[in-house]
Amino acid sequence: MAIESIAELAKIAEDAYLFRYQNYTSLFITTDEGVILVDPIGQGNPRTPFMIKEAGPKLTDQPVKYVVYSHSTADHSTGGAAFADTAQFVGHRNAVVKMAAFNDPASPPPTVTFDTEHSVELGGKRLNLYPTNLSAQDDYAVVHYPAGKIVMTVDFVQPKNTPFRTLLGHPDRLVERLAWIADRLEFDTLVSGHATPQMTGTKEDVVEARQYLLDLSDAIGGAQEPSPEIEAAVRAALEPKYGAWRRFDEFLALNVEGMIRWRAS
């Protein structure tokens, strides 16, 4: 269902949809009592949250009752005020101060907060939120919609994408959390919050993302400092398996640096 050339609405379960604008995606779940929206994605285009709001009536006559922030970073959290007339705002406790610091009237901080497992229930449906706890400052949450067999891991796992820059958290914790997602959560569809190279993935993408980190760690070995020699050795080890992944050339050196720095922290 096309909204415009750079936006799209895609059904991924009986009552769950993705709204894509360029490389960003929002998840929304329809119920008889309202809609649960994850991420208003309004930074790139302030109109995007309103486009999402306008798309809603194509699917349901119910308004958005909850806006869930997957985390505080502006490219995903901006624009929630478009839904302030009907919605409560839900997010990790750590996101409150970070979003308040934006001083952006269009992006209200969460008023319903959590730092342990939390659920949003509406119209007999439940969305489970699990803090990733990658660091003391982390405000990311893994979003699980059991009825639709959907997991949303914004920035945390992107199918066939090299991890972002210097990694989102300590690699040991990343590996542990990815194993937990794959082993403990029942899902068929993975949503990464991004649309490149694809809007959705599967549990296998979580397994592959974990294996990349393990292979990266093995290739780095006991190195204490990043160097051109270490990067070259890691590239030689990983390129045959991961060289076709998006941003491999752009982020590999940063991945090496990040893993070494996190290990030393």
C-alpha cells in the first residue's frame, strides 16, 4: 500500500504493520481499543509522524493509545507529539533525561517508564518490552509481540548489516543478549527499525549477528590496541563470510576499535 515513493505501509501479521519512511520503520499494532505504535521516526522529515497518523484510518478507526520508544536516539524518537492528543508515551527510564535534554516540543519524553521487563496491554493484546542492559546508560528495549510472533530490535540487529560503528555496548553483553533473544523469544519476523537492505528478517538473522561478534572477537584475538595490522588481519578473516554485508568496508575498522575499547572498559 504505497503512501508516496519514499514511504510505504506493509502488513507483517494479522494485526501488525510497518510504516516505512526512507530507511526507517515504525511498528504499529491494531486492537479494538486503539493502536500501539513503536517509534514515530520524525527526525528526517517532521511530517512523517503525521503521515503515520494519516495511514492509521486505512487500517482501523481506533487512535494511537501508546507510543513506545525503542530508545531515545532522535532518528527514531522524534515526533511523538503528533499523537499527544490520544496517546501515552512509554520508554526506558534512562530515556527520560536524554529526551528532555533535546528540548524538542515535538518529542515528549516517556511518562510511563521501566528499567526491568514491562508490558503494554491494550484491547486484549500485549507487547513485552525487555531492556537490553548493554551498559549503565543504555536505554534500548527489545520489543516482543508474542501474538504476532514479532521481535523488534532497533539498531541492535539489522539483517546482513555490519554492526554500527564502535558497537552499541560491551560485546560480551551483546553476544549474551542475542543468544537470549534467539533462545527465549518466540518469533518468526524480525523488525530492525531500518529498511536496508530489507524491512524484516528472521531468527536466523539474530543468530548470524551473534556469530559475527564471536568471529570478530576470535579474529582480534588478544590485541590490546587497534592498528592497521590488526584491521588487515581481521578483514582477511571476516571478508570471505561477511564481506557482502552492508557497510562492511565502512564499519569494520570501527567494529575492531569498539570491541577492543569495550573489552578494556
